[in-house]
Amino acid sequence: MKTRLAVSWLALLVVPAAFSPVAWSKGSATDGAAKAATCLACHGPNGNSTNPEWPSLAGQGAAYIEHQLHLLHDGRRVGKTGDAAAGLMPPMAAVLGDQDIEDVAAFYAAQTPTGLEADPSYWEAGAKLYRAGNRERGIPACAACHGPVGRGNPASGYPALRGQQSMYVIKQLGAYSSDARYTKNDKGASFGGDNAAIMHTIAARLTETDVRNLASYVQGMR
């Protein structure tokens, strides 16, 4: 049985009214709506995916979407086995110009995430790790970068996580841990950039149980 995640202290957090993942984009959400038509099959109407293999993009920071599409376009996120973008996203991103990318990003950033369900067996442990991390194992709190309610940090390019498909989260953490999401250069730097480099390290320190718990919590966040 699954239930909606309800954490009373989250409701007490003051979220600035000016918060908007769209604010960091130069794109047009109106133009992006037409350009995103081919994206609906995987990412769902208005960016809320119904397929656990694919991420929901509704409400995702525009800067983050732009960055990922550029990485896919330029071949720096190569879609290796273990990454949900394997084989599909690189050729689709390759045909997008800079303006197309900005418009698609603006469209998805302007959409409203509908939220999903959290597994009651795991989300409490996931909430603890998300909020506080684990100092003994060198795992920082996820909230430090992704925000206390999972809205991310648009200015810094940290992605929103709230309501994300748990299966997708599990696979992506595994892909970071195994370096399947991004390759590294001969000096060990991630082709995904500095933010990705952080995740390579953190994901490698997570156990399978940690990943399961975090994914459940993230899926139920509102």
C-alpha cells in the first residue's frame, strides 16, 4: 500500500513568492510548447511522466534542463548503459539549436509538477538522509543543494527533485556511481561539470538501501 507523503514541518517553511525556475531562462515557454511536442511520449503531458523509466520535467529548473540538453547535444552526456537517456536522447538533442533548447527549457520550467506517492516503508529513512546526510560516511544533506522541499536551486543549476519517479532516481544514482551518466576525462573530471562531479562522489558512498529510501522520499515530496 502506498500513501501520500505528509510531513508537517515542510508546510511551515517559508518559500519566497518570487521563486521561479523559469526566471533563469532566456527562452519562450510559448514557443517551447510546440517544440516539446515530440517529448510528450516519454516525459508525459505538461512534463509529468507516467513512465517510471523517464523523468518528470514539470517545474524543473530551466538552467538545469538547458545544461543537460547541451551536454546531450554535444556528446558529453553519452547515454551509456545505466543512464535512462541511453540511445534515445543524444540524437533527439542533436537536432536542437540553442534557441530551441532555451524555449523547451522555459516551457517545462513553467509547468506544474503533480507529485506522486511515497512508499510508507521507506520514506522516513529517506527523509532523514535527505535532510541531514550522514557525517560518518561523508554524505552531505541532499537538501543543501536540492532544497528543503526539493525545488532545487535554479541559479546554481541544481535540479529540482520533488515528485520525481523513484525508479528513475534509483537508476540515475546508480549511473552516477558507476560513471555511466557522464564519462570522465583523463584527469578524472566529469564531463557533466562541477555539479556532476559532486554527485559522482556522493552516489558512490550510498548503499542500495540508502538509494531506495531516498528515491521513495523524493517521489513523495510536494
